[in-house]
Amino acid sequence: MLFNSWQFILVFLPVVVLLYFWLNNRRLILAGRVWLLGASLFFYAYWNPVYLPLILASLLLNFALGASLVRGHRAEQEGGVTGARSVRRRSLLLFGIAANLLALGYFKYTTFVLENLALASGQDFSIEPIVLPLAISFFTFQQIAYLVDSYRGETAEHDLLSYALFVTFFPQLIAGPIVHHRELMPQFASPRSWVVRYPNILRGLFLFGLGLFKKVAIADTFAVWATAGFDGGQPLHFFSAWATSLSYTFQIYFDFSAYCDMAMGAALLFNIRLPLNFNSPYQSLDIQEFWRRWHITLGRFLRDYVYIPLGGSRHGPFRTHTNLVVTFLIGGLWHGPTWMFVLWGALHGLALAVHRIWKGLGLRLPRMLAWLVTFLFVHFTWVLFRARTMDDAQRVYAGMFDLGSALSLQAAELPVADLAWAGWLSDWLLGMLPDALVGQVLPLLACTLAFVLIWQRNAVQIADGPLGGWKLAGGVLLFSLGLYFCLAAASSVFLYFNF
């Protein structure tokens, strides 16, 4: 069930919220929590009920392992550490991590591994396509983090219902944010979250409306131009290549940040605050800052559960740089089973290593140049992230650096569709601008507007500000416009559903 579908907006969400607080108002707190869990499982199964047993089995296994790890840690604290007890706990942790990764690996990477074995050996290893279960990457990472924290003694022993809500809470289940147990479980247990809080409802609806508008009015518009350029197969001239690549750069930001805004907004209706996942990342002045602002909870997971266990920055510069590259290779592969994602992750890992060396030398760029270098690096690597094949990426890159086509393309060579949007205006523009530019005026103007929007404060800063009439009016307007777009066109899947 998509956040940007009328079924979710007009039926599912209001019914779940109203019945949840109706039960709580009658002091049926346990029933309210069971209702919220049932609604979350229904939300997950609505997409494909076949994989509901998978998430339930994963949930039960990890809960049992986590409880055992917590008890083992407590026993060690009370009775002292023994060799056998320590080995048993470590074995349980390794088993839990392996079981989670094996499940993720089977569904997400089996075909990728067999395809590469076939290429390397010349043998046929083809199998029936394996359908990727929705959200498996997100709930797998979330539960691995819980197991590691349980092993470290950083979790309490929770009941099954609390743990199940932590894993399946529907606003963040499908595409994050990747939450820690300490961020969610105490909120579910707090009496403050059991009663209706109108300021939270107002802020939640404002965030949800803002995210809905960003998705259906901005991200989905950029998607049309990005798809036409990346998947069309035709050669791209200078302006069309830049319109294509910039369209995807803004599509992925507005699409994923829209999902996170809607997730945080929906959670606030239940008085639950999810962690911020985007903090104006395209304002970053270096690549390290970018990863502190982009998909913040994934970056936090990679830092805490991959980079630091590998040794972090504790073993000298070479080991530090190697750890950065390995961490982002894993981050790239997490996004999908293709070499394009691996290459994208490797480039970001190398960029972080180069940035660390640059800082170590005490070098700095002027502020505007630092922003431009950072944005262009991120922008160029998004081409690899989006392209289905290296040939598609090379086709886009070739157009982006084909300066000669910026002035040489004639109006007669332009596809009619490039000019049809403007009608008579095209004739007027052709008399003033290079022909190749006129066909891409609309997406490039949209990109210009997107540049303006990314320099605004993030959605949470806006929502947490004073509650005034303008916020209510703005939220209603954005929600109404978003709902209009939802009803006028078929709902499109959020990009990160694919990961």
C-alpha cells in the first residue's frame, strides 16, 4: 500500500489512527498496541501476502536471540565472565547475524551471484527469478543492529509485542528510516504517546502533506524526464544529457525525502517521533558532510556496525582509508545486486578517503567552490546509481561532455516532443536561444526551481517551528494539491521500495 495512494490516505491511515486512540481512550492500552501491530502487518501483507510469514519468522527468531543475548549479558554481569559463557553468547550473535544475512542474500543476491559465476565459468546457472520481499533490506539491518546492541548489553529484555511493533511499525517499515530500539520502544511504552495530542497531529499532517506534494508534484515530474533519458536508448546531446542527469539527481532526493517526510508525519499522528533521515544534503560543502545529511540512518548504521567494527580510524591512515572504501562497497551492494551499485559505493568510499587526506594536509576550498565540487561529484555518481547498464551510463556521460552539440544541433533534428510543450513559445525561443537548449527549457527550468528549494530548511525544522495559521493553511494546501495529483494519476512506487 503506497503512502501516495487514496487507499492509504483516505481509508487506511484515518481508520488506524481513530481506532488506536479510541481504544486508548477507553484504557484498552494493550488492545491499542495489538491493533497497531495488526494494522502494520496488514499494511505489509497488502503488497504481497506471500512474504508475511517471512517477516514473522524473522521477527520471532531475532526476538528469541535478542532475549537470550540480554539474559547472557546479565548473567555475565552478575556471575562473572566465563570462557564457555562468553563463547556461547558470541556464537549466538554470529548465528543471528548469519541467519539474517543469509535470508537477505538468498532473496537479493542469489541471481547476481549465479549470473557472475556463469560469466566466469561459461556454465549455465540460471534459475527461476526470485522476487525480492518488500522491505527486507531495511528490517534486516534494523534487527542486526538490535542483536549487536543486545550482545553489548545496551538493550533491556522486552516483551514480544513491543519488539514486533519496533520492527513492523508501518510508517517506517518499508523504506526506513532505519531506527534503533532506543528511539522507538520507549516511545511506544510512554503514556504520553497513548493520548491524542493535537499539536502533533497538526505537525504530522503538515509533514505528510509536504511529503505528498514533493512526491507527486515534484519527484514524479522529474521521473518522466529522467526515465526518458536513461532508458530511451537514444544518443543525448549536451543539454538533454544534463537535463536527464539533473532530473534524476532531484528525483531521487525529492522522492526519498518525500517518503521520509510522510513517514515522520504519519508516525507523529501516533505521537511517535522518527529520526531525521535527510537534512538538506545538497547544501553540503564536502562529501563527509553529504553523508551526514543524506540517508542519515543508513550512514549511522554503516558507521556503527561496519566501519567501527572494522577498526574505524584507530589503526593508522591506510587502514582507515581501506575501512572507508570497504564500508561504502557494502553500502553500495546493499542498495542492489549490480556492479553499478558496487562502483557507485566504491567511488563514494574513495571520495571520503581523499577528503580525509585533504583535511589532514590542512587544505580548504572557498565555500562556493567546495559546494560546487561536492554537488558535481554527487551528481556525476548518481548517473551510475540510476543507469541500468554501463552502456547507459556512458551514453549519458558522453552527452554531458559533448560541448559541441550545445550549439550545433538544429531545430529540425529535435524530437517533436521536445518542443510540443511550448507551442508558439517554441518559435519565439528558437529565435533567441540555441536550438538544443530550447527543447530542454522545461526540465532545466524545473531543475533551477529545485536548486532554490534545496536551500530551504528541512521539513522537520519547518514543522517544529511555531504552530501558526500559515502552517495550517500551507499544510492544507500542500495536502490538497498532493491528493489532487494522486487522484488524477496512477500512484507511482517510491524509488527506495526497490532497495
